Amino acid sequence: MARVTTGITSSHIPALGAAIQTGTKGNDYWGPVFDGYEPIKKWIYEPGNMPDVIVLVYNDHATAFDMNVIPTFSIGCAESFAPADEGWGPRPVPDVIGHPDLAWHIAQSLILDDFDMCIFNDMKVDHGCTVPLSMVFGEPSEWPCKVIPFPVNVVTYPPPSGRRCFNLGDSIKAAVESFPEDLNVHVWGTGGMSHQLQGPRAGLINKEFDLNFIDMLIKDPETLSRMPHIQYLREAGSEGIELVMWLIMRGALGDKVRDLYTFYHIPASNTALGAMILQPEETAGEPLNPRVVHSGHSLAAAAE
């Protein structure tokens, strides 16, 4: 039987990919961000921790979808997914190799569980999907496991509610556990944390909100899932709504989880960055170290 063993969260800031490609990930500005991911990279390559498949929840940034097609929840069921050209050529990373059998099984299970999934058999994946893979796996010639892309609309109003996302995660868990093959499955929730990219509040970062969100994600996701859209907008900025994708990951882990590692850093570009490893309490490993909260350089330094 397949099982969801781990949830990982990660920001998917495109500038992280640029830092890798330009060889600047070790400089004074980006170095602390990549250092914060080192415990995750070390952990995932340890025996028993590497997943067979990742269900990677992210949002498309107008590459696979546009204003003509706006699916709320999607799943990629193809054999492979090439990196998208986001205006400066595709990211120089490996193709994402899917798991069609599990993906179709999840799609069927979710649709029969009353979630209206949009199924894609031809789709390119952008930085929302590939940057988290790079941050956790580094720069391999091929990704070390299979990945099922799971795009969620958090770009065009209305996005799904946190409650809907949390319940979707629970249904993903049930779908995975009904798949007969013995697979170690991760669910990754990406995006966030607080940030706004336009308008008078561009550059907004709310550390207090972000850290409270992390605490509630661990301890009280039911209450957190009832947070209305307007609160994300007010407290976390217009792009803070990406955090509902973390609730999909959390819903897939069951009632109680153990926090193996949490890293929070500000700023990364003009964004608050968060990365976590969570596991179901009954099967969790030992925590890696205490929570890391790091306040980095000024926003102006990002442009240097």
C-alpha cells in the first residue's frame, strides 16, 4: 500500500533559480537562504527518506494556463513534463518525470470524492514546480524521484478557500493509501509566505503573521483552514494567498504532526521565505534541530 510519509513546504521564488544559474547562491545575500535549506537536503538523501513520488502542489505563473483557461485544481498525469519558457528560456533543469498510474488513480479518487479536477496530459512546468525541487535536491542530472505536478489557482480571483484545500489534502491522503503499490509518497505545499508584488504595499512582509501561520499549521490546522481570503490579503499581501497550498500538504498528513525542521527567512527578494519538514506523529522521525528564524539583509541588497 502506498502511504503519505512526509510533507514539505517551500517557497518557490524565481530569483532562487536565478541565483543557482548565475552562481550567486553563496554570496552575502543569498547564502543564508541556501544554508537554511541544507538540513532539508541532507535529510532527504539519508536512507529511508527519499520519496518514490512527490505530489507537488504549486501555482502556475501564466505558462501552462492563462486567462482563457483557469482551472481551480489540476493534476498532471503525463509521463514527463518539460520546464516552461518563462520569457528567458526554459530553466536548465531536468524534465519532471511523472507517475501516470498513481496520478490517474488520485485523479479518479478525487473526482469521485466530489473534487472537480482538471486533468492534464500535456503541460510544461514553471518555477513554481522546479525551484522547490532545486532547493531540496540541488542540481542533479535528473530528479531522484518521480513527481506529480498539482497546480492550484491562487493567481486569479476567486482562489479556493483554505478549508477546501485542507479537505483536498485529506482526500489526497485517502487516494494514496488506496493505491496498491508500495510507495513512499511526499506531499509538498509550495509558495508563500507573506509578500505583495505590486501596488502601494509592494514589498509587504509580515513576520508575526507568518510565524503564527506556521504554529497553527502544525498545531491547529482546522482553525487555520477557516481563515477567510480577505485576512490573507490584509495580513500577508496579495500573493500571501499562496499559503492555502500549504494547507493541502497539511491535510494529507492526518490529525497530529511532528515538526522535524522549520526555516523562516526575510527577505528573499521581496518575499518572506519558509521551508518545513512535517511528518505524521505516529511515524515521525527525530527532529533535526530547533526552529531557525533568520532576518537577512535589506531589500535593497537584492538588487546589488
